[in-house]
Amino acid sequence: MEFRAEVNYSTGLISASGSEDFVMRVLDWAKDQRGSFKIEPDEVSMAKSVSGENQAPSQKPVADVDALVKFSDVFDRRGDDVAVITDTKQNSTAATARYTTLLYLFGRKLIGKIETSDEEIREVCEEHACYDSKNFASHMDGLKGKVIQDGSSRKFTAKLTAPGEREARALAEKLQNDATEA
């Protein structure tokens, strides 16, 4: 499988394609070089078309990559997705499923993926040993107000609300701080 990444730093374009290891090494090098660019990576400039009209950038800003670095003890890249690598165990399966889901949706949002399918959430919950097929829908219903679900209780897409994003960010920040203090 070939991986591809492009970093813009406002037209000091760095592009890499090849194995995942190679692309990740290039991205790490690019992160180290960002200080030599005059424009901060959080600033996203609009691409100009030939006619001079503004267009949305075709690539996600590099700030998305940097956001995962900020939470390096909580999230990690998994191909073009994100993995929750911290322990999410809570006092019940339902609480663990909700906690894991919030973190996963936040991690995906950091890399520019706003909506997530129910299958992806189920897989992450299985990885964290908190998937209960009989009660999964009710576990997700416990996230009302924090997560918007489009579709039925069995087949849906989910995305964070503003309050859900604030809570998930606070959880990720606490987990990151706890990990760096340990």
C-alpha cells in the first residue's frame, strides 16, 4: 500500500509518497523544518486559481498533523485514520464505550474527518474491549448532546457537537498531561 502526504507551510510544499515508514519520516522532518518558514502552520492560506479567484485548499492544513503530535500519548496515526492508544477503561462497559467514542471522534476531527460510521466506532470499542452488541445503541444514546447521530440506531454516522468536542478535548488534554507527568 502506498501512502502519500503533502505539507504546505504556505507554498513551501513538501511532498512524499511511498511506504508508511518513509512518509512518516518525511512528515517528522517537515515538522522539524516548520520554524524556517515565515508563515505559522496554523495559518491556512487560500489557493489561487489561474483566474485569481479564491478556492478552498485541496489538502487539510498541516495543523491537523500537528494537533495529533500535541496528543501523542493519546492518539497515533493508523494509515489515514487515527488510533486511540491510551487506556480508556472506566467503571463500566457503557462508560468505557462512551469515553472511547468521544476520544476517537475527537482524534478523527483533529485529522479532518468530521463524520464517523457506526462500523468504525464499533471496531474501536472492540479494540478497547468495551463493545457490547446488545447494548451498543443505548451506550451511544448516552452521548446525546455530545454526539449527533444521523441514521438509525443500527446504521448511523456520528460527529461531535461543540459541547462534545470541548469535553473530548478536555479528556485528551488530561490524559496527555497525566502521561507526561508519569
